[in-house]
Amino acid sequence: MSNLINISEAASLALHGLVLIAKNQPLRMNVKVLAEELNASQTHLAKVFQNLSKAGLVRSLRGPSGGFELNKSAEDITFLEIYEIIDSKIMLGECPLGKNHCVFQSCIFDNELNRISTDIYDTFKKMKLSDF
């Protein structure tokens, strides 16, 4: 069964993983524990968290009590910020189907898809790690 709204596996792992880290503060969580909790590939999760680390959302500490911790407050990290780090910047107002040219004079969706995209964008912008 397909879904009308899809979030990439990488973005989903980032969102869920960061919520787990935020909920378990001040404890750190390593990739192995996160992968077990999320039922995910350690390799894929490590790549996702490498991107989050490069973007400055998390930092990794080595050693027996090492793992990932938030690099900023959970109140200051939005779902939109996480999503855009993983899946790239959202461009609103353009064709949500990615078309450069439409065969019709006006959009057959009457810009409803743009409205829905804006609603999702605004929702992700309001949602913070601290909400969970």
C-alpha cells in the first residue's frame, strides 16, 4: 500500500533518533543502542548521524560512556531543521510535483498541493524535539 505523504527512511531515522536522544538526556546514546531501539541498520543510522553531527545538531563522544548527545537545546531544534539537513532545503511555491512546465493553463490541483505542502512545512517548523 502506498502513502500520499512519504518521508525518507533517513529523515525518519534522524527524527526518531533525535527524539530518543532528547528523551534520554543527560545520558548519551550510541549507534548500536539507537539502531536496536529503532529497528534500523547501524550502518545507515551512522551515516545519518554523521550528517547531523556535521550540521552541528549532535556531538559524539568516545569511550565507555560515549555516544551521541544534543549539541543544542531540544527546545531549539525543530523537525523542519532536521528534515532539511537530511533531505535538503524545502522550496515552497513551486510545483510540488517538480514539474518545470505544465500542459494545462492552470494547475489541475488548484494549488491545493501547495497549500498542503505549506501546512506540513509550518507544522514541521513548529514541532520541536522538546515536544516529546
